[in-house]
Amino acid sequence: MNGLSSGLLVSRSIELDGNAFDVNLTSSIIDAATIEGLSPNQIALANNLTTQLADGDLNDGLPDIANGVAFLDNVGDLGASLDQLSPEIADVGIQVFQNSQLAFMTNLFSQQNVQGHNPANMQNGAAGGSKAPTQNGTNVWGSMQFNHVDQNGSFNNIGFNTNGFEIATGVSDLGSGPVTFGIAGGYARLTSDTRGFGSDRVVTDIFRIAAHGTVGINPEGSGLNARFDGALGFATGSNDIDLNIDAPAIDLDVQQSASTDIDSFSAVARFQIDGTNGKSWPIKPYILGAWETVHQDSFNIGDTAATSLDISGVKADRFTIGYGAVVDHAWDQGTFVQLRASGLHHFGDTQTVLASQFTSVSNGGLNFATIGSRVNDQYVIEANV
């Protein structure tokens, strides 16, 4: 006699042993990978819970949560509940940090003049081109920008929206002639909210400094006029995380918070063609390469809550190659407008993997992996005034 079967992750049955005149209640754990409709991140978390539930290693209210998840009989409810328990919001903070730092580094090149190569200092020339002056001067600059980003989700990853601001200031055009240098610093505060039910939030604060330089290549001579730009930077800051677990299917409503430090070193190089025969092209093409290493510290989120997680540190080395063009225009009154479009291809560590374990689990517990969004290609349009 068989029966009493329930739950997508646990199957129970009553079996009658006729020989021993005994009744046995049997429970079987079902591999989440066999359930159609669950993502890889959901599968990893589900199997972590059910494996440790079967081993008797769960404590402090976590067995009730694991049983609640295991006996759900609707795939949609199961996936939504697992998403609520997931720490993927920590990966969102890393993505935002990386993208903001790369934009800061490449924007430095817009502030650097080389004799004959800053359109804001150029004079009108023949045939629609521009003729460069012969003087340079130290440039003290400042900028502020407001950001809004919509990141679509995927089958395995959450979507999110980012809003915030970035400020930067520096001194450029130190030196003379075709070789100039500069230093810069900046601060950014960016708030990212996940989409959907039980939205999570991460607030990313970034403090940064950088040194940059430009070498003019035949800046005023006949033939091709070009420039080589380079920058080295360091950034440090924090990701302040709010993990809002709202899973009505298992009657769970918990708010957890944490803060973790994050830092990076980065380098960017760019080669740009500015014109020919001392005359500026209206559209200036360029190619670039970049490297950034990012480290986020390990942290705990949830303290003593049953859903508390210990999340290991992350280190990622990402490389970038890109191409693009700059369009700029200067008015006699000194107003300078620049539009830049770039295509970027990333390789190396293009996604992060968070290794997490439930804090209250006996014997150290088993880790489960949360795989962040893979970002291979980006297309960026920026405008500066």
C-alpha cells in the first residue's frame, strides 16, 4: 500500500510490511534539478536546504522554513520563495560598483588637454575643420551627474533599477606641449532596488582617486593627429544591503541588513584619432582597453535570525576592450558639449559567484552558490556639457 505523497521537494509514503506486520513512513528527498521551471540559483538553494534538513543539521527555526519550502506543491510558489531567501542583491552591488568605476575612469580623458587637442580651445578652420591654438593652461574642473539605470532580469537573475549621483573634481593639463598629466577624485552614491515582490535594496558608496595622462601624437603636424590617454585609479567604499524576505507561501516575513566593504584597482588606456593636418575631425574614433580587480569582503546578513547567511568574500578580475567615437562642439561663449558612444566587451570574470551558508547550521554547514548576472557586452552613450 502506497500513498501520502506531498511536496515538490519531499515525497512521503506509507508502506505496509506484511512479513513484519509493521507500518513504515518513508520520506524521500527529490533533487530540485528534476523540477521543470526552477533556475540554477533556485535549484542550488533548494538542494542545500533539503540535504541539510535530511541530515538533521538545521537549527533555530530553519527546519520549519525548510519544511515549508519542501512541501510546496506549486512551482511558481516554490521559485518565488527561494528567490526571497537568495542573497543575489549582494551581486547587484558589485555590478554597480564596477560599472561606475569604469565610467569614472574613461570620463577623465574628456578633461585632459593636449596642445591642439581640446575642442573647447580650438578655433574655426577651413573646410569645416578646426585649427588649434598653441597655448595650454592648467585646468581645474568639477562635474556632477545623475544616474538612472534599468537592468533587465533573466531566467536565473533578478532585474533591478539604479538611481544616484556622482561628483568628481580634479586638476588636468599639468605639463606642457604634447605631454600632460592630471589628478582627480570623486564620490558616488548609488541606490539599487530589485524588481518584483519583496524588493531588496543595496546602497553603494564609492570614494575614488586617479592619476591620468595624455601624450599627443603629432598634435599639430601634417598627417594624422592622434592622442594616447592612460589612467590608474583606486576606489573604496561599501555596499549597504537590505534583504527583505517576503514569502507568503511559507508564511515568512523577515527584514535583514548588512554592510560590507568593497574596493578596486583599475587601469584604462585609450588611443584616439583627433584629425589630420592640425584640423579637428567632427567625429573622433577611438579604441580602448581596461582592467579592474574588485574585492568585496565576506559578511553576515541576518545576525541571529533563522534565515541568517554567512557570505564569503568575492574577488573578480575583469578585462575590457572597446571602441567608440567622440562628437564635440565649442561655442565662442566657452560652452563645450561632448557626446560619446562606446561599445564594450568584457572578458575574464564577467560574473561573480557568491558562496553562502546558513549561519545556524550545525557542523559549519554546506555552501550553496548564487551565480550573478553575466555581463559580456555593454553599449554606452554619454553626454557632457
